[in-house]
Amino acid sequence: MEKRGGEEMRDVEEIMRGALRGERIPEGYNLIESEAWGALRQIVVMYKRGEMSKEKASENKRRIYVEYEREAKEFELANELYKEYIERVIMKTENNRTKLRKMEGSDREKLEVCMEILEQIFPGELTYMKEEKK
């Protein structure tokens, strides 16, 4: 999570350092990062006003750290799955989907193109089904 390449989350330590020093939230933070930043800033404000003890502030800081780490991992997993979906479904099938839209051939030809698309989306599934029938 230390790398920053568009989809990777910022390191929780980076967020905490800035928030705890009272800096302004940097531009480009996503919603999860912004929520962690805001929660940490609120802890600092409440602690400085005497509305929260040091122990409670530390406890809340640890909770935010753990929740951020969990949400960051979920976010990155969802991004990886989405990238895989784009590559496997959208990109690999684009030519056949375009061909199918323009096709004026027989239903059998259209069905063959559809089968190619399905094989690209679910590699091996149709081959497996054919072998299973034998």
C-alpha cells in the first residue's frame, strides 16, 4: 500500500502523520483516505480541547488504523478484480462483439461467434462441457 499508482491506497502512516500534525488534507485523497484523515483530525481536536483522554484518543487512533487497513485492502482487491474483468471480458471480447453486431450471416455463424465470446470470458468451460458429453 506504499506505492501510489492511481488505484493504490496511501499508506496509513502517511495519512496519520499529516492529520496528527494538523496539516490541511491534501488534494487527491479518495473517500476512504479522506474519512481516515477526518477521523484522525477530530481525535486531535477533541484531545486538545480536553474532550477526550490520551488513552481514549490512542484507542480511537488504533481503531481508525485497523479499519483503514481493512478498507484499503478491500478497495485494492475490488480494483484488481475490476481490472481483471476489464481485461478478460471487455478487452478480449471487443473484436468478437463488434463482429457480432455487424454480422448479417446465418444464426449458426452468429452462434459460433457467441461461443467464441463465451470461451474468452470463461476459458475452458465450453471445452469442458463438450468433453463431459462424450
